Amino acid sequence: MLVRDHRSHSKPLDIHMWSNHPEINIIVDKVWHALGAFRQSNLTPKGNRKGTHPKRLIKVLLVHLYETFLDDPTLWTGVARSANAYAPTSRYNSLNISFKIVQLIDGLVELGYLEFVGGSHDKINEGWHSSTSRIRPSHILKVEFSKCNVEQFDIGKHESKVAIILSDFDTDVEGKLIRRRGKRLRQLVEYEDTDETQRMELMLYAYNSLLQKTYIDIATLEKTYIELETKVGTQRIPINQNNKFVSRIFSRGSWTNNGWFYGGFWQQLGRNYRKDIFIDNKPTVEVDYKGIHPSILSINKGKAFIYYELDEVILPGLNKEQQTKALKLLILTALSASSKRQAYEAFRASSDLPLKDRELSKLIKSFLELNPHLADELFTDQIVNLMYQDSLITEYVIKKFTYSDLPILSLHDSFIVQYDQILNLKKYMSEASKAVLGKKLNYEKDFYNYTENLQFKDIDQGYYDKLKDNLPKVEKTERYERTYNKFRLWIERNNQAKGPYRVVGGWKGQKVE
């Protein structure tokens, strides 16, 4: 149960939040003058030393707090108070936010602009959980924010934010760090730009600028967020136009490991929510590559991959659907692990099914009877390389859509597009797998809320005509309609609808060939 005023109801400070709206600049100037000469002097770089102008620190902090205020006035912001948490010369800190932001926060707490709660080290679910200090706007700052006519759409990521990330360690499907034995894992790797990193960066600038001018929302959602239960409590996922930024993360310090596209609220949702996603007020379809990682391994060996559906149920107590789901998860964990024991433990940590080692071994044996060519591929910890290969496929599809000025959402091995783009999606998904692997992959689908078993090869003009004429009725919420109409007015007012790569807030609009 989410407790509104509890410190866990929070999100970390985003040091790349930005807005050029004149009313934001007015509040920045107000706060700057309120700090007084002494605090101003302490925040200002001394002598010839280069440093971040204090007004930039104020703007980053206030824009972040204003965005949280619009989303949820009760939300706390987590702020690290260690100097090691701020690396102003890092490429991942493009606005050069230094430890002086902590001094700024302390000054605003003293002046009554911020509420403050110190860091903690609490016991949660039989384990210890450390958390950073928390801040949120006080009544004084909320009054200032209430006078402000800045739309949520006027706020976004600064154009300098790096979208290509190289990490020493691994990430999960949401881009979060995979923790091993309680150790801090993430070590971002500084790198020199190359032609290839610049190409990838420009492609993501184009993609993010397209997402920025595209309205993406869950049409049936009453609130502006979704709450999901996790092992450490309730997680709130904001469903708004500021939660769309996409990065590409490479792992283990290598440009050939991982490379998945992370970000966007749609990646954190189950299908029950995703099916109701509308893009620019149109219903969507979702199409998956079928068993992409075993398929890639099979193609590399010149073999055909036989899917996860065994001919019969071999484990008592499971139905066929449960068995297929369990086997799929088991094979994926087996490709991620370096031993059977590690794979089985990972399976039980991710599954609700209390399957024992002998039962899991039985599933593996039955799977390998259908796919003997994969026997020496399991338990070899090669998932990050497979992720890289499928990231090349994803990049191809995203690029084709983006350069046609057509929005698309990726979920690693699947894509969500407006229903009237289903034929384009089929074309580009086929092209992508052929270009990267030399052979077309097979597909699954979840066409809106259609349930019939349809082969991807059967998607043609006739099927599209049928789809168009028989779209399911969706009850759009008042919140959705109101926000969509406000977004369209804002787009028109800011002249963002003319041509591809028109950008909000300074995104680089170069067309990338």
C-alpha cells in the first residue's frame, strides 16, 4: 500500500530536466534573489575557475520539482548528498551539475522553500534498504508554482543529455541495474566519440524528437499514473508526455553487448495496459518476434527453432499455457546464466511457480529433444551478445519509422504502432531480420485486443481493411480526452507539426541518413 507522505513515495532527482519557458526563468530569478548575497557567493565559481553558473543549478532543480508538482504534489525527490555522486566533467552529466546543488538545496531548506527528510537505512522484507535524502516543495514554493502557467509539455530533457550509454555491468529489461550480492553495480564508462557513437546518438535525437511531438497515452486510464507492487513496495509509473525519453545502453564495457533501447513508460507495463495505448489518438497494434534469442542462435547454426510449446504437459499441476510460459522463462534464464544452479535460482526468483530442480531439468530435457542444436548454448552466459544482435534489428525498424516521420514504440523484441501502420511494420520487421541475420524471423502478434490466431504472413491489404472496419470500441476517459486536446493545442501553438524532426526545447533536428 502506497503511503503518500512516506519517503518511499519518491523519484530521484533528474539533473537533465529543462525548460526555456519565460515563466520558469522568472521563478529562477526570484529564487536567486531570495538566496541573498552570501549564498549567491558560495554558489558562484571563484576567480578564473570554470564551473556551473548557479542559475543553471536553480533551473534544473526547480524544473524537476515543478514537473513533480504537476504530476503529484505529495511526491518526494531523492537527492544524493555525497560529492562522489556528482561528476561535473562526465559526459553523462552534460549540464555539469556539481556538488554545489546540495549547497543550493540546503539554502532553500533554510529559507523555507523546501521540505527535507534525511537519508535512512531501514529494514524492509527481512533485508536492509538504504535511501537518499528527500526533498519536495514547501507551501511557499507550491504557491509560486500555482501561479505559473507552464504546461507539462513545456518541460523536457535538455538537448545535451547523452542517449548512448556504456556501462560496466548488466541491466534488466527496464534498464535497471542487476545487483549481485548486494554490491553497487553500475559504473558508467566514459568514452571518446567515434563516427559510430555519433551516428547512434543522432539517430536517437531524431527518434526522441519525434516521440516528443507525439501524444502517447493509455486511453482507458483514469489517473496519470499506474501503481505496481514490487518486492520493496509500490512503484508508481507516471503516464505522461515527460516519460518518453529513450536511451540505448551497452553493457560490460563493450559496444557488442546489450545495446537495447530503454525508456518510455510503455516498457514498464503489462499487456493489459499496453493494449489500450493510443498514439496520436489512434488505437495501436503490437507485434513480437517469436522466440527471438533461441531463433538467432538457431539461424547462426543453420537450424530451425521449434517453439516452446511441448506436445504434452509433462509437469503435474500445470496446464499447457502455464508450462509454455514457464519453459520460455526457463530458457531465457538459462541463456543468461553460467550454470544450471544459477539459472534455476534465477527462474524461481522471477516466477510464481515453485518448481524444483528436477522439474526444471525435465523441462530443459524436453525442450532439447525438440532443439538438440541448442544443447551447448544453454548456461553459457551469452545473453548480452544476443541482446546486441536483436538491438540491431530494433535499431533498423526504429530508424525506418523515424525517418518516415512515423511514431513507433519498442519493447526489445516487439513493437507498438498505430493500427494503420501494420503493413509498414510487417515490411520493416522482415527487412530488419533479413538484413541483420540473413534470414527472416517468425512473428507473434497482439493486434489490439484481437484474439484470433493469425499468422504474420496473412497480414495483407485485405486483413488491414478488415481491421480498419472492425476496431474495438474503447471508452476513452475524460482525463485522456482533456490531456490530448491540450497537447494538440500546445503543438499547434509551438508550430511543432510541420515536417519531421521539428523539435521541442532545442532537440537537434538533423536528418540522419
